[in-house]
Amino acid sequence: MAFTNIQIQKIEKAAAKFMYYRRPPLEIREKLDIGYRIEGQSVYVFETIPRWDKPEIKIESPIAKTTFIKAKNHWKIFWLRANLKWYHYKPVPYVKKIEQFFEVVDADALGCFWG
């Protein structure tokens, strides 16, 4: 089930605030940037860099993921391990609001998202 328009607006507002503070400076965004995407019941945060042999093509590297669990009315947080599998983020496994997800990713207590 997809998000409602109101939920999408909340996600976009929280993501815009996160992006405002977290994105690299404007002068290097062609070489390194971050973004987000909404897919189904999940929100992904990813890094983009140009492909080495075709700089006009951007490569996305996932950083974090959250999935809304409607039955429990919370967001489950995941991080991507080197084996390319999503794992539950143990320090803060769930949050009630999407804004809190972005706060957890930004703080990155264990270095799982930003290294």
C-alpha cells in the first residue's frame, strides 16, 4: 500500500530539512551528492557519484532505509552492510516519526550510515 498524499508531504518536508543540512557544498555536488527516494512503504537515503568512465551517468549507493509498519504505527530503520543486505539498526530500531529517522541517520551513533 502506497503512502497517502499527506504522508508523502510529511516525508518530503522532513527529507528537505535533512538534505538542507546534510548535503555537500554546492560546488562539489557534481562529484558527490546525497538524495532520497520513496518506494512503496519505504524511504531510502543514498549517495550519488558520477560513473568513472561516463561521468554523465550517476551511480547511487544506498546509505539508509526506513519502512513504515502500519500495524504498529512506527518506522523500522535499516542500514546496508558490505554484503549488500539490509540489517535492522540496533541502537534505534524503531521511531514514531519520519523526522526521527532522519535525525538517527544524521547522528549515526555507530558509523553504520556514513562510515
